[in-house]
Amino acid sequence: METISNSEHDATSVKSYNQYSNHNMRRPVVKQEIVDFMRHEQKQLTGFLGEMEQFAHDENVPIIPHETVVYFQFLLSALQPKSILEVGTAIGFSALLMAQSAPKATVTTIERNPEMAELARENFKQYDLAEQITLIEGDAIDVLSGLPDTYDFAFMDSAKSKYIVFLPEILNRLSVGGSVVIDDVFQGGDVAKPIADVKRNQRGIYRGLHKLFAATLNNPNLTATLVPLGDGILMIRKDAEDVDLG
């Protein structure tokens, strides 16, 4: 079987994606030796997911790092959600991972980059044999407002400054007791600095993330926690039907 990295189209798509990707998330926020330990000592992926993970590393495509992969496998195996919503498909790696970890779930994933969406479709056609995954191409804010379904798990890995914009729409469609996981919220440690010490082209992301923290970490209708995996994840549990983010 031809592996994911052999297509000229794939390489072109990845090059385009990398042109606009945020490389801040690649800076570890815990000791490098601990990061290396977590990435190499925990169970490695095999099969098509292992191939996709290697392809992403070789081509510099930002996917969730291996320590987050293992955590997702544990979390989703424990929760076994029935309906999953994802914002930010990229090559489809995390959608396929979630589908494998929760085999009874449906996964709806949103991607605005047409080249990434096309590549993800190819991967879903080849690897989503149970047809769990539905890909919707478009801007998340437009797509989310039109979704009729209710979800019990959501994952956001997209434009970091827009997390606070997308979150109200996601919470409106999340069942009480459902969870949201938001990736890359530490920005290589920048969020802990004064804004004057952050590069100017990163300050929009900085402001958006701090609005996200202000809206969630002490919200009486949410249970929220920050977890230092990868570039940091924010985990949120919806505890009430109506959630005011301020």
C-alpha cells in the first residue's frame, strides 16, 4: 500500500499550509528531557496512524505531539463519547485518532484550508473504513452556527486567537457534562509573559488566549484545567445548560 508521504499533491499541500503555520507551539514548555521521555517511552503508534504521524513530522505539519496522542487515547477510551466535534482538521490525523479511540462515535470535523481539506478527504477515504468522520469545509464561525447537532466532546486546534470566538458556539452545541479540549494554549510560554515581551506579530494570539482564560478558568458554570502537554491544553467541562463567558 502506498504510504501517505508519496504523493506530490501531499507535499504541495503541506508546503502551502506551512507557509502560514504558527511555529510558536513547537517550543516545549516543560523540560526538554521530560518531553523526550514522554514522546519516546510511551506506546508508539502503528499502522496508518503511525505513518501519518511520521509524515507530519517529516513535512513539518503541526499535529498533536505524541504525549498528547497518548493522553487522547486514554481520555477518549475512558469517556467513550458518542458525538465528537473538531475545529481544525489539517491532514485528518486527530480526527482518525479520535475515531479509533471511540469506535462508536461520529466525528464532525471543520477545516477552512482547501488544500488541507482535500488531503484530509483522501486520508478519510483510505483509513476511515467505518465511515465515522464527516468533513465540512469552511470557516468555523460560519459552519458552527449552522450545525444542528449536539455533541458530548469537542476538540479545537485551529486559529489560536479565534478560540474565544468559536467557544460560545461550541458550548451552545455541547451537552451538559460534555468536554472541550483546546490545544496549544501556552504559545511556547508566551502567555506567562507581559505583553510587552511578546513579539508584535504574536500579540493578537496572546490577547485572544488571555480572553479565553478569563472567560473559562474561574467560570462558575464550567470546570476548567490547564494541562502542560505539548504546548499546553485547556480542558473544559460544561456544568450547566447556560454558560455566560462574559
